[in-house]
Amino acid sequence: AQSVTQPDIHITVSEGASLELRCNYSYGATPYLFWYVQSPGQGLQLLLKYFSGDTLVQGIKGFEAEFKRSQSSFNLRKPSVHWSDAAEYFCAVGAGKTSYDKVIFGPGTSLSVIP
Amino acid sequence: EAQVTQNPRYLITVTGKKLTVTCSQNMNHEYMSWYRQDPGLGLRQIYYSMNVEVTDKGDVPEGYKVSRKEKRNFPLILESPSPNQTSLYFCASIRGAGDVETQYFGPGTRLLVL
């Protein structure tokens, strides 16, 4: 069965530091991959997605993610974190015929940012 | 303004009393979806719809029904709610296809079943 793991339940970084959130998935074929952010002020928002092609994907708010097939990973990165990035981050895999079918989410990583 | 609306935003009900959570989008999107969010479990997809009269089960469809009689509306129906359906529910719609796809979420409906 398809599954998504996010090994870090909670991460704390200083403002201006770099960030990497880990995501591993289990799926037999090349999946559709997503990162979402959930913050109290802005609700749920899609940060970026990978469907095919270039394995380095650029998203909104300065985030990027890299798909590594050999490691079944889709880690999210940001070179310099801002205080407003404090939120819950979810990785997800789409395992259906189209990109948003049969979407499986990871349990989430909570990010705290120290001023 | 492009948006996905859900009603009600908060609901307390009792076991077995049928309820409907409405979801409406004003963007003429074909694709809509329902999720529930529970602590430690992230979000789980309940149902999705690729167009009018086209719906399919997600990861956790048991105890839920949906309908898609018109493009803008995608209500979630709980025929006989139980306490394990206490959760935060999100509706979403998709714009575009491929690289230009983006997903819009509603504000959420917090449901408590006693």
C-alpha cells in the first residue's frame, strides 16, 4: 500500500537559517508528489508539486523540493527561513490515475522559527 | 474573488443525526475533493469528483456520501454520524491541468459528534 512518512514531527530553526524537511514515500510507480503548508492565518495551501520532468521543483514562498527516485524521497528546502514560515508542513503522494486522485498525506512536520 | 466556501464552519451534533456539510466554489473548476484532518494522521482523502456526476472514493470513504449534481457544489453527507467522525473537514478544488494546476482549499469545518 502507498504510504508517506515524515520522520521529523517537529523542527525548530533560527530565522535566516536554511531548512530541509524530509519526506519518504512508498509507491510502486512514479508518483505525483506534493508539499502543502498549513498556517492559522492562511489555512491550507499547495506549495509545490512534482509530476514528471525536472526533479528539482520550484514552488511558492521561495521553497523548492527535489525528487530522488533511488531514495524514494521528496525533501522540501528553503535557503533562508522567515518567521512567517512557522507552520505545519505536509508531504503527499497521488497514487491514482490523475494527479489528485487517491492522495495520501504524511503526518506532517511542525516548524517553529526562532527570531 | 476566487474562493471555496464551506458551511457550517463549526457543528456539534449527536450520533445518528444526518448532516450535510456544503462546499461551493466560484471558479468553474471541474475537480473537487473532500479531506478530513486528525491529529497525528495528517489529512486523509474521503471522496473526490472529476466532474459533474463523476465521483470516486478516496482513502477513507466509509460513513460518508457525496454528490455532484452541478459543477460548483460538492456536498459531504454523513447519513448516520458517529463519534469517530469528529474531525476537521476540508473541501478543495483544482484549477487547470499539468504544470499550471493549483489547488484551492476551503476554510475548514470543525465537526464534533457526541
